[in-house]
Amino acid sequence: MINRDNLVRSSALAVRVAAIANGAFVCALLLGLAASWLMADRLAALLPGDDLAEKVAGLRWMMALGLAMAGGAFVVLRALGGMVATVAAGDPFIAANTDRLHRIGWALLFLQLLDIPGYAIRWSFPALGSAGPDAGLSPGGWIAVLMVFVLARIFAAGTAMRDDLEGVV
Amino acid sequence: MPIIVTLDAVLERKGMTLTQLSEAIDLTLANLSILKTGKAKAVRFSTLEAICHVLDCQPGEILAFERD
């Protein structure tokens, strides 16, 4: 019981820390985007070469992609936080958690699909070189998407069974 | 619900309280109250067996069916 409580508490803490890190990531990206326009001269000094305009445009697209990723991560973390809270309360088999799992599944699918604009940025802005988005295919991510949707169905069945059991003496 | 729980009458006949029965069959008083007041959705055979064993009665003495 103590181990389980610790696990729930650690999970809640990890989700909170990740949410804060995600928020900081968004702030950094917004600052970076603003700086790419407001401090263009300094950027020119930081990025030497003839293809400065391409590099700056590529960086802006990368930051926009980062914002989209942070949006997906926000949905995942918010839903996960809600689920962990219900586990802590001792009543996780509720319909709201099935909805949360669905939301996590869709958000993970969205994050996986962001590989496509990642490829596009890498292909469109070769001047970025190794700084371009790492747009490698990740089978693990696709399996995770599938797994979350299957888990949502299992959860829905579990919730229905729990509803049946309620009121059984 | 057309299923009527007549546990009260059997308890009175046997001179037993709900608390004593709950202790005897190791079921919480809250759950036994749910059964007694007819709010239970279902009854486990094991619960029915324990009640019948302690009250020395038949399931038909605790449960009755009434048409709407």
C-alpha cells in the first residue's frame, strides 16, 4: 500500500514537473520567435553565412513546430494529471478517465503526425543542417498511440463492469 | 422494483438486529442496510447463503416477487 501511494505521489509530481517544463518550453519558444524579428541583427552575428534568411525562416518554422508539440504535450499532461488524481482518490474506473485516455490517444496521434511537417522543414531548409528537426520514423510512438486507444476500450469495459458491481451486496 | 426484500420481518421473527446480523455474516452494516431497504441492484449467492445460514431460513423468506 505504501509503495502504491508513493508511486501515485511520484507520478503526480512527475506530471506537474513535466507540465512546468512544458510551460517553460512554450515561453522560450515564444521569446525565440519574437527575438527572431526584434533582434534580427544579433541573430545575423550568431548565424554566419550567406544563407541567413533561410536559416532564420527554418528556425521560425521549427519554433512553430515546437509550439504545436507543446500543445499536444499539454493535452497529454492535463489528461494524465486528471487520471493520476482519480487514482489517488481511489476511484479510477470512471467514464471521465475513458474520455481522458481518448484525448491522450488523439494527442499522441497528433504528435506523431508532426513528424510530417518535421520532414518538410528539414527538406525545405537544408541550410539548417544538423540543427534541423530530427524527423526519423518512430515505430514506438505509433505503437503507443494504438496501445492508448486499446487501453481506452479496456477502461470503458472496466468502468461498465464497475457500474454493474455497484449496488451488489 | 417487483422484487421485495423482507429481511426485516425475518429478523424480527428471529429476534435479531441488523447490526448482529452484519457481524454474524461479516458484511458491513451499510451494505446490509442497502439490501434491507431494497436499494441493492443484485445479491451475491454467498451473501444470501450466509444470511440464510445465520437466520436459519430459506431465500424465499427473505425475497419475494410482486407484480407491478
